[in-house]
Amino acid sequence: MRGPGFLESIEAACPGAVVGSQLEAIDPWIEIAPARIADVCQWLKTAGEPRFDALQCITAVDWFEPDPKKAAKVTWQPHLEMVYHLWSTPARASLVLKVKLPRWSGDVAGHLPELPSVTGVWRTADWHEREVYDLSGVMFTGHPDLRRILCPEDWVGYPLRKDYEMPLDYHGIRGR
Amino acid sequence: MSNLIDDDPRIIEFDVRTDEMLVNMGPQHPSTHGVLRLVLRTDGEIVSETEPHIGYLHRCAEKIGENVSPRQWIPYTDRLDYLAAMNMNLGWALTVEKLMRHEVGEKARHLRVLIAELNRVASHLVGMGAYGLDLGTFSPFLYAFREREKILDLFEEACGARLTYSYLTVGGATADLPPGWLQKCEAFLDQFEPIIKEYHALLTTNAIFVKRTAGIGVLSRDMAIDYGCSGPVLRGSGVDQDMRRDGESIYTGMYDGYAFEVAVQKDGRYPRDHTYPSVPKEAVLGDCWHRFFVRMLEVVQSMDLIRQAIDRYAACREPLGEPLKLAEKLPVGDAYLETEAPKGQMGFYIIGNGTSIPWRVRARSSSFSNLSVTHELCRGCLIADVPAIVGSLDIVMGEIDR
Amino acid sequence: MTGMLAMDISSLTDTVVPALATNFFPTPMLAALPLAAVNWHSVLFLLFAGLACGFAVGVVAADNVVRMALYLVFSLGATAGLFFLAGAEFIGAMQLMIYVGGTLVLLVFGVMLTAQAPLVSIKPSSSDRTLAAVAGASLLALLLTAAFSVDAWMAPGTEVVPAPSATPLGMALIGVRVDTPPPGSPAGGRVGYMLPFEIVSVHLLVVLVGAAYLARAKRRKTPRAIDAVASAMPVEPVTAAPVAAAAPGRTAGGAKSALVGGGR
Amino acid sequence: MADFLIGLGLPGWLAWSIAALVSAVLLLNVIAGGALVFIWAERKIAARIQDRLGPTRTGGRFGWLQSLADGIKLLAKEDLMPEGADGLLFRLAPYVSFCASFCAFIALPFAFDVVGQRLNVGVFFVVAVLGLEVFGVILAGYASASKWSLFGAMREAAQVVSYEVPLGMCVVVPVMLAGTMDLVTIGEKQAGWMSNWYLFHDPFTFVIFWVYVTCAVASVNRAPFDLAEAESELVAGFHTEYSGLRWSFFFMAEYGSMFLVSALAAVLFLGGWNGPVPVAQLVGLSEGTGDSAAYFVRLLGLANLITKATLGVLLMMWIRWTLPRLRIDQVMTTCLKYCTPIAAVMFAGAMFWQLLLPGGLLPGWSRPAGEIREGWLEGPGGLPTPLPAAAASSESSGLATRSPR
Amino acid sequence: MMDFAVAPFMLPSGLPMPGCLATVPLFAANPFTEPVGVIHYLIVGAVLFTAGIACMTLKRNALGILMGIELVLNGANINFVAFSSSYLRAEGAPTLGLDGQVVALFVILLAAAEAAVALAITLNFYNNHATVDVDRADDLKG
């Protein structure tokens, strides 16, 4: 059961979860409400047809234009976007889910946006979410062991944010 | 005396009390491939818990991707999986072409198959040699590198570099193959064919190798899919998935017209297994031995693909075609593509915003997910098994830490 | 260890004609040598005895239990040398192999297993030390007076090189006494050791099985983390589940996004 | 040697002490020289197996001075000691290990009666002293104050101690066949054609030889059994913290015991100094016919034994560079479940073979009936009766030129 | 053969004066040239025996006591071998002959067995009380 019918089946299964969709893009995607991402993923993995039993990749994209001149011409509002690439092994089909998050929760700089963790659905999400937390600063609720994975434990700041400033020194090692 | 022990709440363990030891393996440990640090919680010889610490080789290549044009980022993809740089370049080039909906010519397509499969052979040779090193035998490592040197000579002639090539780029390749290269490649394949039997005799059917790998680190089918493992690690557990056949049409299109079988155990048997050694009886599907054996099958399969690519490349008359300009404008939109790199499925994700600089670049590493399975596989094994298991996953730290 | 060599030397020393030596080396060097004929057996005895007693006292004096074990190894090694010097070479080799090579390795294993930081060196208080020294000295004095009281033991040895004792010992252990009765011992009374030999072998078996049973890994009230998990590890059945859509040999059309529609 | 010095007019005891000193230094040179040659041979063989050249330039032609270069490097290297280490034990460990492997050379015969000290319990003494080497390892592991070296030391100690059992059983078979533990007599009884070697004495001894080789390789910690310095897990095991001269003592002890174990195999199973073809007998030379002939026969014997021992060492090197390493529990299972039971069964088989077919299978083989064991004749009714004193000494002295027994 | 007479030092009362022990001429002339007799072995045996007893009393570590036992057994062994050796036998004095060596052999074997059991007990003790300090082994006190 493919194509537009698939979209309806998701909406039927999880009413109110699908916020938007874009079917003409190179990789068509569906936008999911932040609070419902875990339920949709659970459904996709267990009840959906075809079963999406593998999570390929979780990416965090920081839509924020630091340069004021360009910021004026930009059409979108500054926000943080989570992109989930799923894969169905039996049906060899791919699916892209997107979730829009505020850059900072409650627009208070420093408070990380919240998002329910999908570690319960796919075990591989454990490390992927730790990397997104480490590099882009997103708090995953329900994650068993949310620590920095690539940067040192006591690193300050989230490198992949557009407005990230490289610290001048770290434990005496000069940054620039 | 015995009842005193039984009901005494203080006494929990009766065994000879060896307190749990936190033992560090790495980051500069000779057996882990590159700078990986494994913290083992051991009780005597038995490892009760393994925790990999990564990030020692983290260069934040993705941040740099947001400041350079796609063709300028090609050298960074070389440094991800430095043992199979050609496959990395190919993956990134295809992703950008997918975003720009650009089709490369026939000659470029066959050239890419030829070069990518040759690099897969080189990468698997390193994997085989290093695995022998992990299990304590030094000679296979040198046999493997002797053959790999010949492949590197071929690459050096093609693009001038031996490790980080930046040869396959967006829109084709930087330069066409020099005359006489195909004959040299064919000569290499002819003399390499019988040597595969040597590797099988040296390692695959070696009684001690089987004892050290068969039945060790068994990765079940569901756990492999659940942890996002891919490539030989996934196929070693019996999952019939290979991106060259099941991937996106832009990538499988490259292999259009190639006779090609996925090297995985279908209903209990490997394809064409009459020429390879039989599966030892202790080997369980999904253990270290099967992962190793799948890699050896893929080497033979890749050599077959290379021969077909040579004939098709020679048949193409028209010139190779120019790669895209350095500062090519990227359309608005995003594209994600997974290609079958030697270590597993290497995913690239690009978001274009109309300028020549991408808005976001993401590299999904196969070894990153393959390594995340270690703490499941190493639970309850002996210390000597940890390098055997980590070695069988064939991980490269450059790709994991990005 | 080179005790045997000394025995050959000593048995030959009395056959040498000292006069022959002097005319060949008229130089004063030879005359300067004060010792008439060094009895190598005595020199080696002094060496090994010194080692044995020195390291035995070392064992008592040392506080670090690992050092005590090391001194004990050297002391028993020197005792093996003494056995060789006394002509009991089979017992010397047995001491080296069973005692030093077996028992003490067991002891060192025991030390390694229990030598956690606080237990490695337990210092006895100084009052205990003096008490032990006094008791030891008095016991030693008592033993030595008893030893010196018998005149027969005081006389020096006759240095009769004994016949090799390995085979007679072996034969004695299976009940056939083949060694000629030593002069002066009662003629008949030589008894074979068949019964004690069998008893010791059974005894060893029982003791070692008992010791292994005593030190076995007993059942646990709360299973160790790894036992619980190891049994729960999901191991797939050997045959892979057949994949639903078996792909034809050639590469079929690429994967489609589920949203775009159109079958495989 | 001693008679020669006495002839010079030195007093007896001085002559004997110099003779003892000379033979001790000679034995030390055997180990040092052996280590020198074997280090070079190991590099060359490893290279050949791995399809490369190995050292070629040091010392001119075939890089033969490579070992000397290594030696100088080791001498120049600083002898480090980890700060948490137990000073006394750390310094003592290499010497304990080296002395154990050196002591065993005392009882090893290189040709007929060319032996440091002809012990009546030769075999037993060698196996006993081999067991002492484990103390050096345990001390090194404990004194290096690091978890990994302690792991390595414990593994090796457990392995060596448990492999002593099958090793002892394999060694007992040739002793049973020869009737004595004296290595010189064992070698002497295998004189003559190759068929007299104990290896071909009966099928059970043949199997026991291969079990001996496995246990020897394991008890010397080589090849598939080298758990102690399993680089992949323990980063060189117990001698991780050693460098410079101390490390070279462990190295020399390893090569010394490798040579020793293969020389013991040669004497026990491969006829020691008796070549496959009894050249000396064919040419008519033998012990008794004059001094220079005896000297030549012994030289030939020495050459035979050295070649056999070196072949054994080369075999160990060959195994090392081809086979991967076993896990510690697999090493233990091979010892307890394979080596020991096979050795026991073969030992029983050899015993019954000896009992039922004393003369051997082929009637042509003439084995002296009523084997003389250590001077005890088979008396009436099979009960061994002691030889009359005179006969005993003359019988054995016929063979030995000078030992008074 | 030069033999040496031993000055009688026994007092008529039979009890030797402790002070005079040091004056007993063990080696009449020079220890390097005089042959070794049984008495020298007895001295070494006595020293080892005493060291063993002192070690057993002094050490609070269970393994220290075990080592003391080993020393005591070895002291006894030396005496057995000394009496059985014909080399050390004085003129006409009877020796144990082979019996001495066989007994020493059995002592060595049984010491191995004894050490195994003792270690098993020590490990068990260590296991249950996380210490081998013997003074702490007071569980059975009333």
C-alpha cells in the first residue's frame, strides 16, 4: 500500500500527528508534531505497512541566519528541524519524517528544545540522538543515557548551531 | 559452618571474590583499529560490560561542509573512511547529483563502478589482514598489504594519490584513466585470482582461526537491523540487503546491466559455494566467522564486477565529460542517499538553499552504527574475544568520529 | 645444583700426588695458596646451608607476603641443593619439581589472589617480635644441645660416594628392596614400601578432590550480572528467514519512497 | 678437561674448579650464541614466510649482525621501572627466569658423555628446573604494578604449570624404554641406524613425540600458546614494563628454553648425538680407538645434536608465524582434554608394547634379552637381583670412561 | 684421614651449659677443607625448624602460617636425608639407608596435598571475610 494512501493510513493510525507533508520533493517527507513523533515511529515500526524496522539517520538542521543582511531576505522563521530517515528492510522502501522545533525552548537562549526519544523504537537511535544532543543541542526525553558522544564530556556549546562561537581555549589549548 | 554463610545477609558472592576491574583497552591500543577506547568491566577473565568511547578523531567535517561548495568538500569525504576513499567520494558525488538531478555519461558511470569496486577489494584486504593481526597471526597482514599495494599503484596512476584520492567528483571524475591502465588492471586481477585460495587456507579454514571466531559475538538478525548495522555485518547475520541492488534508483542505476549476486547466506547456503571452503560446523549465522567470510565472498564478487566494468568502459567511445563547475548553484531542497561502502551503508544528506554553499551537510557512518552493537556482543565473553569481535566489525575511526 | 660435581672432586682429591704439582709450578703463586686441598663438597655445603638458613630467617623477618613467598622459594631451592650434596639426588630433583615447582606455585597463586593492598604487609607489633625471637632462640638452643649430645653424629663423614639411588628408590616403592643393606644396620629388616605408596596415591587423589570441592564456585544467592544477561541473549535460529520478495539476479528498479507510490 | 689440567701439575681441587668454571662458561655461551643465532634466524624465517627479505644490510651480506645490533640497542636503552613497582622483585624477576632456563643446560648431554654434569636423574632434573621459570614470570607480572601485566603473568603461570603434567608424562616414555633417567644412557641406547631411535620404537612413542612437541611449545610460551604476550589484548603481557637489558634477559631465557626443549626432544626421541647413519661405526672409529678418534666422534655427535635441536627451534618459529593465537580457555582445554589423556593412553600403550614385544616387531631387531637396568640383572623368577659389586661398576664403566660409579 | 677429637663439654649433671655452645669446634681446622658430617645437616635442619615455628607464631597472615609449616616440614626432611646419606656417615655409624629417602619423599608428597587443602580453606576464609588476617577469624567465639 504505497503513495498517497500511505499518508492517509498514518493519519488514520495517529490522528493529529501529521502536521504537513511535501510529496513533490526529491525525497518526499511528512512533518510530524513534536509530541507525537515517538507514537508515529512506534506505529511505523510495528503496525504500519510496510514495516519500517530500520532507522537510517537522525539529522538536526539549524534554520537560523546569523548575518542580519541575509536574514531580512529569508522566507522561513528561525527554527530547529529534526529529519528522520527510515528504511523498511522487507519492502526496501525509504521514508523521511521531519519535526520542527523552536531553536531554544520558550525562546530562552540556553534552554534546549525537548523532543521524545525514539530509542525505545530503534536501538540505533541511542547513539544518533546522543550525537544530535552533543552537536546540535536537543534534549531527548526518555533517552537512557544522554551524554556527549563526540565532543569531550565537559565541552561547552553546540558546534553545529549556526550561531556557534569556537571557544578561545579548552583546558589551556588555544582555540585560535 | 555452611548455614552460617547461607543466611548471612552480608555475604552475597560465594565465588572466589575477584572484585570487578575496570580495564582500559585503547585509545592507543595496538588491536583496536585507530583511536578507539574500550572500557571493559571484567570479573577475572570474563567481560561483563564493554563501553566504547569515541570522539578522539572528531574534526567536525559537517561544520566545514556548511562553508565550502560541494566539490570543495570532496577531500573531506576522503578522510571519513580513509581505507575506502573512492567509495566515499562516490557517495557524496551521487548525493549532490541527486539534489541537482544531474545524470552522468555512460563512460563516467562504468568508470565509477570500476574504481569503487577496486577500492572495495583494497578495503576488504585491509580488513582481512588487520583481523588476522587481532587474532595474533602476523603473516596474513603482510600478504594482504602486498596485494593492496598493487591496487594502490593502479590508483596512483589514475589520480596521483595512494590513500586520499578525491578522484570521483560531482559530475564524473577529475580525469580519465591513462592509456594502458585497463591492461594493468586486468593483469592484476589475473594474478590475484589464485591468491584468494591462499587467504582461505591461511585464515578461513585454519582450525585455530575457526576456534577463535566461530560462535563468538553472535549478532542476531533482528538485533542487527535494530542497531542499524549494515554491510558485511548485516549480511553476516543473514539479512539479504545490499544497496547496490536495493538502494535508490540513482545508485542502482549505476550497476544497471551488471550480473551481480548479493554475498549472503540464502536458506542456509552461500551462493556459488563450490569454489569456497565449506562453513565449519561450529559457525552460527551472525558470528565473527560469517562476517569475515562474507567479506571474502565480496572480494571475489567485486573482482567479477571489475572485469565487467573494464569491458563496458573500454566499449564507451565518447569522452568522459567535464565535472560540474566548482561554484555550481545548488537548487533549494534536500537529498539523502545511502551507498554500499565496503564497511556498510554510507549515507550523505545535503540541503541546498540556492547558493553554491550547502546549508547543511550530514554524513551517516556505517561503522558508527556497527560499533554501537559492541556492548551487546561483548557481554559475557572473554577478554581475548573483545578484539576478535571488534575486529570482525571492521570499523574505521575516521568515519565514526567524522 | 652442582653438588654432584663436588662429590667426584672430593673422592679424587686423596689420590693426587701433591709433589707433582709443585715442580711444574715452581712460581711462588702456588706456594702462596694457604689451603692444602679445598674440599668442594664442604664449600658448596656452606653455600647452600647459608642460603637456606638466611632465606628462612628472611621469611620470618619479611613483612610483605610476596617477599616472604620469594624468600621461601629460594630457601627450599637451597634445601634441594643440600639434598643433592647428601647424595639423595632423586629426592633433590623431587623437591625441586613437586615442592618448589608445584606447592610453592600454588602458594604464590594463593598470595596473588588474596594480596589486596591492605593485606600485603601486616606488621606484627615489636613486642611480638621480641617474644618470638626469645622463644626461637631457646628452642634452637634446646635442639642443638640435643644434636650435640650424640657423639656418633659429631664425627665427620667418611665420604663414601653412595650408589645412584633413583632405581633402588623406585624398586623400593613397589616393594622390592634392591639396595645393599648399609654396613652395621640389622641384616634382615628391610621392608618394601608398596602399601604406603598406594595409600599416599589414594590420599593425594582424595585430598586434591576435596580441596577442589572446598574452593569451588558455590551457587550464588543473587546471580552475577553476567550470568543473568548471558542466558537472555537472543540467538537467532541458524536458518535465515526467507526474504519476502526474493530479488531476481539482475538489479531491479531502485527503492522508492513509500510516499511516492508504485510497486517495486 | 680436569685430567688435562692435573697433567699440567695443578693441584687436584684447582684443576677441578677450573674445569667446572670452563664448562659453566661454555654452557652460558651455548645459550648466548644460540640466542644470537636464533634472533637472526627468527627475523629471516618470519620474513621468508611473509614474502619479504628481513634484515639484509646490517653486517654486510645477509644482515647476520642484526642480533648484535639489537643487543647494542638493548644495552643502550634505559632500564625503566614503573614507580608503583616493587623494586627488589622487579629487578630480580628476569634473573630468576634466566637462571632457571640456564640450570637445565647443566644436565643436557651434547655428545656421548660431553655433559656439564652427568646426573643419574638427568631428565627429571631438567623437567623440574623448567618448572621454576614460572616464578620469574609471576614476579615480573606482580612487580610491574599494572593490571595488564598481572593478567599476563597469571595466564602464563596457569598455562606453564598445567602443561607440566602432560610434559612429564611424555618424558616418562623414553625413560621407561631406556630403563634409566640418565640422559647420556638414553642417548646411548639409541645408537646405530635411524630405526633405533625411540621415535620409531613403536607407534605409541611416535604419537607421544608429537604430544611432547605440543606441550613443549606450550610450556615455553611460543606460537599458538603465547598468551602471556598476546599483544592484541595485553600489550606484551608481563614484560610490558621492562626495557633494555632486563627485557633482553627474558628474551634470552625464552630462546634458551626453546633450544633446551628441542634438544631434550632430540635426545629423548631422535637419538641425540647418533646421526641417522652411524658414520663413526661404519668408518671404524669408536670411543676406544685412541684419543683423536674419540674427539672426532664426539664432534660428530655434537653436530648431530645441534642440528636436531636447531631444526626443532626452526619448527617452533615456523609455527609461530603461520598460526593465530589460542584463547586462554582453549589452551587449558587442549591441555586437560587432549594432551593429558592422549599422553596417558599412549604411555599405557608403550608400556604394554614394551611388555609384550620386548624384541620389537621385526624378528631382525635384536634387543638384548634381559635388559640390564642400572646394574640390576634379571635374576631367577624375574626378581631383579643386585649385581655383584665388581660387575656393577665394570659394566657401567665400560661405557663411561671416567665416572667412578 | 685426619679425624678430630671432640672435647667433651657435657657437664656431669647432663645439662649442658648454654654459654659453652659457641665454643664447640665444629670444624677443627678450616671449614673449607674438612669433610661435612651429619651434625652440620642437623644444625641447618634445626635452624629451618625454628624459623618455621617462629614464622607460624609471628605472622598474622594465614599464608604466612602456611609458609611456616612448609619450613618446619623441610627442616624435618633435611634431618631424614642427612641420616640416610652414606656420604655423611661417620666411621661405623649405622645410617637409615634408603628408608630415610623414602620418608622424605612421602613428606614432600603429603606437603603438596596439605598445602592444597590449606589454601582451599584460606581462600574460603578470604572469600567470606574479605581478609586473611588470622586474628579476625573469631566467628566461632561463643
